[in-house]
Amino acid sequence: MVTVRVLKRDPREEKGPRPEKSESQPDGKVRGGTMAESPEERAEKEHGKYGYRWVVLGSFMLVAAVTQLMWLNYAPITSQTQELMGVSEIKVVLLATMFPLIYVPVSIPAGLLIDRKGFRFAVMLGAFLTAAFSFLRLFADNYVLVLLGMIGISVGQPFVLNSITKMVSTWFPTDESALANGLGSLSLFLGMIVALAVTPPLLKALGEHSLDSLRWLVLIYSLVAAAAFLVFAFLGRARPPRPPKRTEKGELEEAPLSWESFKALFRLHDFRILCLVIF
């Protein structure tokens, strides 16, 4: 007698194999048990958008604002400075006038340095000069030393202000370039506002009829400059792990600035006329 055994199939097998979870499952799991990428992480890989770019911009804005604070340090207290230092008004005005006079010739080597060393090196140099020479002004009874201090600060200014476009192109994608440049420019006016609005009442609170009050004012601003230098030194990174997307077709190729570029400019007749009109 022959016995026939009937095997029953599992109904789950008839439905076919269970589909594997895709990388975009709601539970956030992917193959291998790892977590799926967040939108921020995908943006970092696809477009080079790193949240840290705002930290770099903020630290730069602090340094840029301090340079303007140093520029207009004596402007709102001209009469008090003239009386306390025992110098003429023209000498006090000269302290602020040094900045635009020095900015023009120093801008060219500053631009060359920014292209070769990067914006972080240039901003660090400018912030260091600002902080170091600011302390030289503590010798308030010696006008020559105060003037040398302002000259040193003004030399550092172009290295900071001319770095804004390089910093933005390094950290920010094209669709955020205008915003980042606008915020960087805004910091300059914030520094001016603080210098013009805070300096007179601060000097008055320190005792505006003594030379020591002027020294205390300079010391406070010098400490602010030193703090700005340290903040950028610790927070200002040279570049992101992945460069930002500059255009829809890819990154823009940048040609380094060189003396040959300036020679080509000066060969242009219209450019030479423009220089004569300006200077």
C-alpha cells in the first residue's frame, strides 16, 4: 500500500518575498542598521551647505566691526582728545584720516595675499595688527606713539575688509552669496554706530577730564580687539570639507590675482585716466 503525503505551502511564501526597506524608510533605518541621512547631511554632500558657515561669517563680522570701531575711536571725542592730549585739532583729525590714506596702497598687496594664502590667514593678520597696535595707544600722553598705533591698525584693515568676498565664495553657495556679503557689509556700519554712539558716554563715565580716562577707554577697546582676534582664531575655519556649489553646472574656476593682471590694467588708456581722476 502506497502512502501519499501532501505538503502544505506556507501562505506567506505565495505572496512572494518581503520587500526590503529602502533607504528612505519612515523609521530612518537603512540596510545594515545605520540611520538614514538627515536633510542637512544631504545638503552638505550635494551642495556643500554646512551650518558652520554662519559661525565663520559671525566671527568675521566681529573682526570687521572692530576695525571700524578702531577707525572712529577718536572721531566723536575730538575736542576732549585735543584737550587731554594737548594737541591741535588737525592732529586729532589725522588719527582717523590715516585709514583711507593707507587703505588704498595696502589693498593691492592685501588682495594678492588673500588669493595666495586664503581669507583666514589674511583676516588673522589684520585682526592681530588691529589688536597689537591698539595697545600702543595706551601711551596717550605721547602723540607720536598714538599715531603709530593708528597707522598699524589702518594697515591691518584692508586684510580684513577685502577678505569678505573670498570668505563668501569659499563657504557659501551662489544662492546665499548676496545675503552673506550683505551681512558682512552690515558689520562695518554696526562698528561705526558703536564707535559714534558709545564712545562719548563711555568716556564721560570714566571721567572725561583726566588723561587716565582716555587710557581706560583705549584699554577697553583694545581688549575688545584682542577678544575678536581670539574668537576668529578659534572659530574661523579656512574652508569647508566640501566646497559649495557655485553654479548649476559646477564650481567657478578662479584665476589667481597676479602682477601681470595689474600690468594689463595699466595698459588700458581709460584705466589710467580713471586713476588720475580718483587720486
